Amino acid sequence: MEIDEEHTERLISIIISVMMVITGSVNTLAAKWADSIVVDGVLFDHPYFQAFCMFIGEFSCLVVFVVAYLVKKRRWKNRNQFGDGGAIIEIGTDEEPTLPRFNPFVFLPPACCDVLGTSTMYVGLNLTTASSFQMLRGAVIIFTGLLSVSFLRAQLRGFKWLGMGLVAFGLVIVGVTDIMFDDNPKDDINGVITGDLLIVMAQIIVAIQMVWEQKYLMQYDVPPLLAVGLEGLFGMIVLGSLMVPMYYIRVPATFSRDPEHRLEDVFHAFAQIHQRPIILAPLFLTITSIAFFNFAGVTVTKRLSATTRMVLDSVRTLLIWAFSIPFFGERFIPLQLVGFALLILGMFVYNDLYFGPLFRRELLPRMGPDQPFTLCCASFCGLDLQQQLNAEDEEAEQEDNTNNSFVNYRRFGRGGGGGEQPQHEDEAVQQQ
């Protein structure tokens, strides 16, 4: 029976992990699909409208959370029914489901960051490839680490700085390949560079959002689905309000393919959807995929770990790249594979996966404990080797003292010291 339950739990974890990879990949590919649809010679270029659709998907997480809460509340009441005299018909072992008490507006700032970051990334996605878009999003590790040091007073060990450096090097390679190997005459090189820079800059905003969320999720113990849903609600309100003045703002052709070069023209978006209803397909995929992706991501973090979620996100990047080559006509560039490998390596090093534990388990014990290089490597890995050695010496000294006490106990008996026992023996002889 226990084996069946363990097998079921493992199967559920696998299904959720696969769901996270697929829905996360579909979200990016659906956005690029919508960008590539042409209506009367004009591309469907509406990044802010697409971001609004994404917030609808996030808001659905709030709906799911409320429904789940009401179902749990109903079940608890059915198990714990109070009669007129106060007698309980059936006593449940679980506590009554309650909502955490906190000010929901603490998630308004991260929602604003989400609006700005997501919209900026969608603008960048219009200007560059889907694979580069996903790879360049790895810059969030760098900015999250720097902001954690600045605002959360976190102390980053040496291996985390190494991971951030590898990620930065990989990002440079990915960006350079976009510029050097783009042989499509229809592409605007300046536009590609602008798109890549916008995506990287958006990661600063995303990092601020993540640091803010980390602070208040821990402080108020807010369920992640509730937090995502609240950000979706605030995001819909904020972005929906901003799209009104966006209609009257004119921008260069690089940032808008709208016939009148408006920053965002919702009316033109609906007109294009009316002319080509196929656009509804990628928009629907955007809404549903972001909802299932958030659910799967939260579940993976809860059932497995946050590092597992990071590894799966790396698989998602590879999957997006593999699909972008045949479906969106992206060129296979071997050097970009090197950049992707450095990104993945940097993520593994930063999150202390595989390489760090392998070094501490296999190589570090074989080094001389008193060598400066060994102490440097231990400190780099986040270990205080000198303190550990001092603790081992104190433990050995305590063990020696214990052994000496035991020898004295066996030699002289329970009641006296070394000089008292012969004196008692002499007195006994004299008495005899």
C-alpha cells in the first residue's frame, strides 16, 4: 500500500513538472505566434494588449484560490457541525480554514513592476527572436542577487558570484550572436539590439518584483496562488487604465507597427482580431498557459523544491529554442549553444546544484586542511573550514578528557582520588 502511494506521489510530481515545462514554453511561443500574424500587411503588434491578456490568466489564479478556499471551508463545516446545544456531531482533526490577515495593497507595487516588466519584455519580444528572449531572461539571476544584497542584506557566497558571472558571460554571447549572425535583410539590426537590451533591462524590474514578493510572502505567509491572483487583479486595473493614454501617445516605428504609430491601439487590435479570428488562438493560449504555468510552478516548489523549478525552467528554454527554429524560421547558430550552455552552467552554480556538492564531497576532503588554498576553496563554497577544524579539535579534546576520567574511575574506584586510597588501605592494616 505504501509503495502504491509513493508511486502515485512520484507520478503526480512528474505530471506537474511536465505541465510546467509545456505550459511555460507555450506561453512564450504563443506570444511570438501572435506577433507573427499579419492582417492586411500589418503585423499584430500589440505588446500591452498581450500583457493585459497575461494578467487575465494571473487573475484566474485568484478565482481558483477563492473556489478552493470555499470548498475547504464547506468541507470543514460539514465535518464540524454544531447543534443547538453546542454539541459537535463530528469532530474534525483539522483546523478551520482561514485567510491570512494582511493588507492586499502590499502587492500593488510588485503588480506595477509586473506591468512594466512584462510590457517591456513583450516589446522586446517583438524586436528579437523567441529563443533569445527566453535566454536573455536569465539575467534576472544577476539583478536578483544584487538586489538581495542591497535590500534584504543577504550575504552571497563566492559560488553565487561565480554563477552570476557565468550567466553574464552567456548573456553577452547570446546578444552578440543576435547581431553578428542575423542575415535576414528584413530585420532591423538596431531594432534587434534594442529588443535584447529591453529584455535585459526588464529583468531589473522583474528582480525588484521578486525581492519584494520574497519579503512579504515570508512576512505575512501569503499563499502563492493568492499573491499571483492579487497581482493579476492589480495588473489588469493598472494596465487597463494606462492603455487609455497610450492610445494618444505616438512613438517611432521601431516600437510600434501600428499604422498611426500609437503606443497601444486597442481598437486596432480588436479590428485585426475581427478580420482574422485565428489571433484568438494564441491569445487564448497565453491566458490559459500562464494560469497553468503559475499553478504548476507553485506546486513544483511546494512538492519538490525551488531549485527543481529552476532546472525545469532551463528545460523550457531549450524547448522554446528547439521549436523556434522550424516554426519561426530562426537560424541555428552553434555559438548561441555555447551561450545557452554558460547560462545553464551559471544557473546550476548559483543555485548550488550538482557541481558544488560534488566538489565538496569528492575534492575538498582530499585537500590538506591547513593549506591556505583549501581554506580559500572552503570559504568560496560557503564553508567555514577553520571553525569546523576548531570544533573537531574541541570535540577530540573532550573525548580525551572523558577517556582519562574513565581510566581514573576504573583505577581508583568511585569514591576517592589518587592520594586517598592508599591512606585508607594503611588505616585498615593498622586496625587489623
